Amino acid sequence: MKLPYAEPYKIKVVEPLRRSTRREREQWITEANHNLFKLRSDQVFIDLLTDSGTGAMSHHQWSEMMLGDESYAGSTSYFKLKEVINDLLGMPLFVPTHQGRAAENVLFSAMVREGDMVPGNAHFDTTKGHIEFRRATAVDCTINEASKTTLYHPFKGNIDLNKLEKVFRSHPKEKIPLCIITVTCNTSGGQPVSMQNIRDVSALCKQYGIPVFFDAARFAENAYFIKMREKEYADHTIPEVVREMFSYVDGATMSCKKDAIVNIGGFLACRDKALFDKISMYCILYEGYLTYGGLAGRDLAAVAQGLKEGCDFFYLESRIEQAAYLGKLLKEYGIAYQEPPGGHAIFVDAKKMLPHIPKEEFQAQTLAVELYLEGGVRAVEIGTLLADRDPCTGENRYPQLELLRLAIPRRVYTNNHIEYVAACLGNIYQRREKITKGFRITKEAPIMRHFTVELERAQ
């Protein structure tokens, strides 16, 4: 008999959770204008809004925080992190930043200009936001299989090489500053990118003289999927897979709040000294001096330790199996989601769950509100609200996928919590036809509106 996986850690500290009543939740979500970002954390029972910065650090990480060097310049904690990034990723040049979107801001300030085209695999919200803020265009080149939630494909995060080459052929090289590979691809359902695809994209970019960068927030989870789904890597360690992944790219941005399992932090790494010098200027301008980049020394030390822990096979197995367990339970209820399960989350297909709600009334957001009302579970819409309006026409962009993301924090919830979440969605599924109204926008920001949008029930 094959032994089931078990969490490779034990619980040392617990945080009490309060279960609210439905009447309380109805009041709170109304006061929040039906935007789950605006809820207080103590109004939430199980928080699956994001896995970013919400994980539980290990005792080794807390120990490293006590050793943090808070020197303004030349902190020993910086050099500890520099060594880990070089050894693990093979990236000799890097600047720390306070989080991933800060790294994007620094990189795009150095590389992206108005009118540019930035191809990649379904850029996430902050990536696309930074690109469009500079009046450039993010071009989605994800494979078509990614838009078919019930279709099995082992690497739905892959870039379609024909789509990518079409971008390269139809625009001058100087208008394409870089190509971005997001690993894993969050917007398409936390789906991994194969090593073969990374290799092929890298070769195509080199052929056209285009730099290629990772959005590396979940690089370790991507490496795990490569090890488990590409036969030639079955006997490789996670660090070996990671090192090869990064050997094909020119640089990377990273939110360390994901696979480095910390509450704050990020970095921007590259190989080219000329680019690094340019990046350094923007880092100092926006983030701070090059050896702290908006972080305390203790945070740098925690990131260095977390990067190593995040590449532990048994930790990754436990994490990814927990997401798969949630997917298994949802399938038993008859609920469609992006298959196969992604690394950090399950993405419920809101179009299939609530097909009778008009797309103009935000199906995934409607489902998110229902999930909160049902059991105090907070999740996030990955659909029309997140897609924003077309910057040229001002019209809503309706993506092919309308998803509710259930992002699982690292080393935080037990499988009892997972079963509770599945049961809440199961209850909603049983009464789905009684949900007759979605929402309309009453107030929105011109970019990345989903964070602050205000909504009311459609009439």
C-alpha cells in the first residue's frame, strides 16, 4: 500500500479564528461595497484571497530574522541573499525590492516605453498594469488549451510559439523590449510551463534578439511540476531543475511572498551588467540603496532561508497535493475548475457554475460574494474585473476564462479547512439557480480596478 503524503512539518503556534454569522457577513460585505479586498481580516474565517505573503514562516526563518543586519549599506544579510540567488538560480546580479510589483516597476522603468509590445503567457494583474501604465501593450501568447478548463494538458502555462513569433514578425525589434514567462502562470489557473517550452521560447527569443525574463514568483512549484510531468527530469532534484530553468532566461522578477515563503520581499535579477547598472538607478530612486531595496535586513535574511526551504521536494509535494485535494473534493460535487489542479490554487470555472448570470454582471465576482456569504471564505475573482477596461475603447474586456481563485497560503491551513471550503462551494452549487443577480460597478479606478472597485447588486 502506497503511503499517503503527510505535511513535512508540525504546528508550533496557532492563531484563533472566529466564525461569524451569515447576518454579520451580509452586513460586512455590503459595507465593503461587495469588494472582498475591503473586508477586515477578522471578518474572514478562511482566507484564500491570495497566497502572497500569507504563509507561515519556519523556525529557521524566524531565527534568521534575529540575525538580520540592519546596516543601511553593505548589510551581511544582503550578501547572504546574493549568495543564495547566485547558487540556486545562477543569477549573479540582483537588487532587492520590497515585493514583486516593485521589481516589475524597476525593470519596466528601465526597459519599457510607450508603444512597446510585451508578449508572454497571460501576464498577471500587476505585470499588465505596469505595462499599460507606460502606454505599452501586454500580448497574451498562452496556448489555446489553457482556455478549456476541463481539458487535461500537463503544461497549460506554455507559450504558443506561433503566436509569439507572429508578434516578433509583425513589430520592429526595438518595440519589443522583452518577453515574459510567468512560472507558474497564475492567470491561466496556476498552470506550469514545461522545460521544453522554456527552452523553445528562449531559443526563439535569441533568434530575434529579444531578452526573456521570468516572472518567477512560483518558480519552485513550476520546477516540481516539471519533475513530476516531464520524464527526463524524474530523477532530478528540485534545485537541479530550477538551475536549468533559469539558465534559459536573461533575468527574473520575483515576489518572494510566494515561493520564498515570507511576508514581504522581492528581487530583480539579471546577467547583463549594462542592464544591471540601469536597473540600479531606478532601484535607488524607487526602493532604496542597492543592498536593502526597501527591506529590513531581517527580511533579507528570511528570504535567503525561505528560497532554500521553498525548493524542498517534500514541502512542495505537501503543498501541491493539498491543492489537488481541494480539486478532488470539488469534482465530487460536480464543480468545474481549471484542470489539472495548479500549484498554489484551485480556479473554479464561474461561467460553468453560474451560466445564467450575464457576463456584464461579473460571474466570478458574484461567485466570490456568494462563497463569503455561505461560509466566511474569502477568495478572489480572476476574470472581467481583473481584466480592466480596454485602454483605447474604454469598454470592459471579457476574458475567455471567468475564474474564482482559491489561493492556498503556505503551511497555514489543514485539510479540515480545505474540506470546509469545498462544502461551502458544494452548497452554492446545489442552489446555484437561485442566484439570479450579479453586480454592477458604481466606482472604479482607471487601472487595476479590482483592488478598490465598488459594486452594487444589479437590478
